[in-house]
Amino acid sequence: MTSAKKPQSDSRRGLSRRDFLTTTAAAGAGFWLTSPLRAAEPASKNGELHIAIIGAGTQGMVLMQNCLKIPGVRFVAVCDIWPYSQRYASRRLKAYKQEVNVYEDYREMLEKEKALDAVIVASPDWMHAEHAIACLQAGKHVYCEKEMSNSLEKAKQMVLTARQTGKLLQIGHQRRSNPRYIFALEKIIRDAKLLGRITTGYGQWNRGKADDRGWPKEYELDKATLNKYGYDTMHQFCNWRWYRKYGGGPIEDLGSHQIDIFNWFLDTPPKSVMASGGMDYYKGHEWYDNVMAIYEFDTPAGVVRAFYQVLTTTSARGYYETFMGDEGTLQLSEDPRKCRVFAEGHLPLGAWDKWAKKGYLIKLPVEEQKPEAKGEMDAITSVYKSPPQIGWLMPVEVEKSYHQAHLENFFDAVRGKGKLNCPPEVAYETAVTVLTVNDAVAAGKRIDFQPEEFKV
Amino acid sequence: MNARRTPQKKGGSNSRRGIRRRDFLATTAAAGAGFWLASPLRAAKPASKNGELHVAIIGAGTQGREVLIENCLKIPGIRFVAVCDIWPYNKLYASGRLKAYKQEVNAYEDYREMLEKEKALDAVIVATPDWMHAEHAIACLQAGKHVYCEKEMSNSLEKAKQMVLAARQTGKLLQIGHQRRSNPLYTYSLEKIIRDAKLLGRITTTYGQWNRGKSAVDPGCPKGKELDEATLQKYGYDTMHQLLNWRWYRKYGGGPIEDLGSHQIDVFNWFLGTPPKSVMASGGTDYYKGREWYDNVMAIYEYDTPAGVVRALYQVLTTTSARGYYETFMGDEGTLQISEDPRKCRVYAEGHLPLGAWDEWVKKGYLIELPWKVPEDKSETDAIVDIYKSPEQVGWLLPVKPEGSYHQAHLENFFDAIRNGTPLNCPPEVAYETAVAVLTVNDAVAAAKRIDFQPEEFKV
């Protein structure tokens, strides 16, 4: 199968790329820079925030579980179209002494739960816009899972609604609140400049082969309910990530987290992307199971080329991101043990010792710094061969779980104590960057971005 | 600078190769169809004089002198009788080195003179800059010598094709220096791990990289050893810098993707048993000043294999040494990481395999088990991570200890072919497939779109 035979993802988004470019340029030019910071609103009732969740599936439960660790946050409602999830979530909350009202229809919930401060949206991607926009318009702050949407047009509406309502909208790119990522960017890259000039980025999420998700037969939704909510089958509902109507495939589910880091750390969205992908392995999936993409970024220091791959047929080396400069390399991951900084061999001995003294780095024991094998001289190798890289650790202990810090950032912002780490304008840039990969696979050629495409 | 803006005055690589892609396709399809399969194995020739092979080298620079000569000196029954180089410094250096091993050689500036005078030569090693490979190798073949020629066959596919044809027409052996083809780590991995035990399952993805730090400096010239301008011009160079740093010039070489990438992209073709069906690439002369070839290149290949599509990423970076050089083959049951550096060679089992699934292969001697590893930390449950999270991969070692150096085995294979009729591990038809796969990367960078290969393109 070649990628070119796949249906165009543009048409699925309900707006052609050309239309989109026109619309964006007309509607959004200049708005981003002038958009004021939203005023925070005081928290309700004795400082406690009352929240609800729409979409209490597996990811919703991760967010709920994290909220339960945060003081002063109280669930008052759970909304899900599937009774199984409603029951699971509300029982879980009851165990933490948080009695909630349960809803199938988010409209009913918004109508009845007047005292809500914020809503967490963790429904399938294609419903994010509808749910988030309704909540914002009902005067609620919203924490919405990434990807903002599998449609850029819908994602744009989310940005506009947040702007129009003045309510907060945090998108769930949770690495934006990860202390290790923040330290790496602020201290290692920007302050100490340990990487020198960054020329290359790399990211991967390799996940071993897995079966599609099943469901308890006794909780199967009837056909009428499924149809009412836009699904034909229970399989679609439970495995929406593989369907074009409901999601963007692994590049969106997994890749989005890491491609967001490229944009964030390089401080600019890319100027181009080319990609290869295919439905080569799994049967009955609509999205590419394996995707490789090459981005080019124009940074003040020069061109940066970044490779990203998401593979769902192998777990080789798991997930991490790497930034390579002419003086050092930074490897980052949500897995703390994958985080390392490496010095290029041409640096003078002891060049980074001062940074260890200043507390920027932790030097590893010498036995970990094995020299390269002295196998043989190869002309190219011997003339140019790079001395071995030496790994250093970053002095950041992360006590909290991945999502907790990002949720706390949201609740702090609701309380007026800080700015959002991932406002919708930022997440929109990432959505454009990520969703265009699927277009690039279909196009079979490099797609050049216009700066206006990233703005709303 | 992005690839698109790379100055066209340097010439698209197509025009530089003296034949445009379209013409080339037509020519190849007409001339070569069906020939590849029908080409017979060349008959070996008995070795000369009491079993000793007499060899010469054309191009005694760093690769020729420090690598190929040094490796030949470790192989019994090989005797150098001549050295040819246009630079007196190299001639002197190489012949002095050989003298230390009691191999007195005649030194030549002109390979034609050498071929005329050295009638008793069995074989010639060609280690000149890439753009001269065809001229030198073809002349040697036509003079009745077997040839070991460094990769890349040529930086021009038209010239590479002429090399294949000359080998065929003369019936002489032509081994191309993709030395991994003779590396026991590689042959073991392919034959035992991938094909026999099928430990990787279905291979879906391949990765290769050669990351070299910027500590790389352009080779300079010892004071007073510079060639005069007339001599340089005679041999096609404008400056001493061009002669010593030919790898960075479009006229003389193909850039890092050819110098370094060629070795590893060759392994993709070899292990997957087929050349690719398409390539797209990004590259640029973004970092170094005064170099004509892309300093950093990333290429994505697609392969059609009997088991399904395989997607392969290759990157060559000359601005960072992150993780050095290695290749990885990823399947749905396991991953093979392989490199000329033996310590980088590992096999990993996917976590969904039953515990002990590979024990039988350890017992059979296919793998060496490593001490048990600490599993991933369970710091948090993330829905996606949690549902699908792959258990920590367990690494296994290959029970292969390469005795000689990288190039020695490949040279030995060449000399065995001369003496005993052993098949060459890298005959020109095979190396030509690799040259097409590699050189097209530079075209793909310029084109900024996927280039689809026709199967005939790989045939001569």
C-alpha cells in the first residue's frame, strides 16, 4: 500500500487547506500578539474549586486521579455517554468522599450545575471543540485534553471562543508544566547554552504491537445510543483513536506531545514538513500505524532539522526527545531515567565542571563514561571520529506525576495565581504542526508552512 | 538556508553526473533489463607465483594507506608491488610504510604507466576520490586485473554503470568496498537472527545514523608538500584544499550521505533483500562555510518486502556526535541494533512475548543472555502509556567476536574469490543498487518530494 492512495484528511476536516489558509489569514492576522492576558476570577466557596469532567474514559480517569491529589479541588459532576464510565468514575470519586451528579448529556449538566468553576474535557478528539466551546460559553474555565481537535477549523473556533468569553482554556500538553522540561529549556539550553548551536531535533514514540480495546459485553451501548452520539459500532467508540472521523491517529495521539516540544524549545513553529506513513500492519484501522516526519525550522541561529517518528509495531527505545547542538546533546523524556545531557568530545576537558558546581548538572560516576571501542582505524572514522560523549544528569527531582503539575497550573490560573502554560493559541500552533503531517503523507512531498497558518 | 535555496549554480546533482535522470531511466531500461539475473558468476583465476598475489594500490591517501594497505599487510600471501598516487607525499609515505614490511614497491604518478609496466599484477586496490573510481577501475579491469574498489562506486550513476559493464565484459572480479558485507556480526545477524530464528518477527521499520561531531576539521597539507598548480590542474583540481577535501565537493564526491550513509543504506538494502521503492529527503548546507555538499541530511525510504512495507530513516549529521553510528531493524517481535562497534550490537525482545520465549535460542547458541535488568519505573499511569505501555526491553548479545578489523574480512573475501572462486560479497551489481539508493537522496533533497524508484533503475 502506498500512502498516496489514502483518503485526503483535508476533506475530512470539512475545510480544504486552501480555504483554511484564506480564512485564517483574513480572520486572525495580528490578533495573537495583541490578545490580552485573561483576567483571573476568584475561586468559589471557601477557596474550593468545583469541577466536572466530560469524558470519563481511560484518559479522563488519569486526570481525575491527578485532581484527587490536588488540595481544594472538588468534583461535583461526571458526564459520559457510556454508563460504564459514569459508574466507574462516580464510584471512584465516592471512595474519596466526592459525591457527584452523573449526566449523559453535557448540555443538561451545564444547565443544572450552576456552581461549576471549571470543566475537564477528556472526550474523543472530535468532540473537544463542541464540549469545550459549550463550557466556555456557559462561563466555565476549561482544561481540555490534547489534541485540541482533529479539525483545524474546530480548533480555531476553540481559540476564538476562549478569547471571546474571557475564560481560561488550558490544553493538555502536560510536558509544558513538567519541571524537568522547564529546567532543560530555561537553564540548560537558554541560560548555560550547553548545547551550543542546535542543528537537529529527534523525537520518537515507539510502542509495541497491541490489540484493539475491548469492552464488557454487558455494558455494550445499544445501536440507537451509539448512533445518537455519532458512532456506528462499539468498536468505533472504544477505539476512536484509529478512526479518521474521531481522531488523528498515532501521530496526533502520541506525536502531538513531542512535536509540541520541538515548537516550544525551538521557539517557533516549523517552516516545512515532509512525511511518510501507512496502514501497513494492522487490519481495519483508518489511520497510519507508523509515521515518520521531517520538519525544518528557521531559528535565529540557523536551520534546525527535526525528525519525528511514531511506531505502533515496535517498542524499541520507547519515547523520548533529543536536541542536538554543536556543543552538546539533551535527551528528554517523561521517563526521568532517560534524561541526560551529553557534551561533545571537542570541548576542553572539564568544560562543564563549572555548571556542575553551579548546580545545573550532576556529574555521573566515571565508570559510566566508557570510551568508544578502539576497534579499527577507518579513514573517515579516524580522521573525523568523534570522542565519546559524556553523560550528565539534571538536578531536577519530579515528585508529582506527569499530569498533576499541568492541572495545578490550570487551577492556579483559575485562582488568579499564574499564567496558563498551554493556552489555546500555543496549542493551535502545535495542532497545525501535527495535523499537517497527515496531509504531507498523502501529498508525498514537502509542505511549506506560511507563518499566518499558525495564527488565529 | 533550506534545501530549495541551495544554489543551483553548483548544478543539480543530476546534471553533474553527466546524464539526466530521465535519460538515465530510458538508457537503463533499454540496456539492462533482464541482464542482472542472467549474469553468470565469474570464473576465478588461479593465483600467480607460488600462491602469492601481487597487488598494487591506486590512491594511497588516508583510506588507501592507513586502512586498506594496513589491512592487506595482515593477510598472508599478499604482496604489494606498486603504489600509485598523484601526490608525492602519499607515494613516499605509502612506499616507506611498505618497505618497513619488506615489501619493496615501484611508485607511480600515472596509473596508465603503472598498468603498462607492472605486467605481473594480479589485482589492484582503488582508493582514489570517488569521481576517479570509474576511470581507474575500468582501466585496471581492461588491463586484465581484478579490482577492489572503495565505495562509493562513483558519484555518477552513469560511470558506476560503466564499471558494472566493464567487469562483465572483461570477466574480471570487481569487489566494492562496502565492508559490512563481510563483517561476521552482520552476516550472523542476517543469516541466524533474522532469517533462521526469525527473532525480529515481521520487520516494519529500520533506522540508521552516522552522527559525527564538529570536531571534524578539514584535512590540511603538511607545509612544503603542496602540489603545484599545474599538477593540480592536470588532475582536475583547482586547489590543494579540493584534493584533500574532495568529499565536500560536488565534482569529486557525493557528500556525507555518500561517504558515511552509503555504508549503512547498503545494509538496509542487503538485510531487507530488496532496493527501496521510494525516498524523500531533507538536507542543507546549513552549518559549514565553503562546503558544497549538505552537512546534515535525513532521508526516509520505503521498501516493499514480501512481508509488507518497511519504512526506513537514515540520517547523517556532521554537527553532532550524538550516539555515533549504528543501524537498527525493528520487528513486531524484536529489535536488532547493529554497528561496526561490537559493543553497540544488541537484540531486544518485545515485551508481549511470553517470558523465556528466547531461552531456546540461548541454548542453541544464537544469543547470549545479559544479566536481568531493572524494569521501567512506575511513577504514573498515563492512559495511553498505561494501556499500551511496552514493558522494558531486555537486551541480548550476539555470540560473535570479530577477530580482524572491519576491512580485513572484506579484503580476504576478495582475495579468496581470486584464488578459490569464492563468490564476492559485494559484486558491482549489488553495489550499483546501493549507489542508486544513496545518490538519489541528493536528488530528493533538491526535488523536495518523494522520488519513486522503478525496479529497472537498479539494474544494469
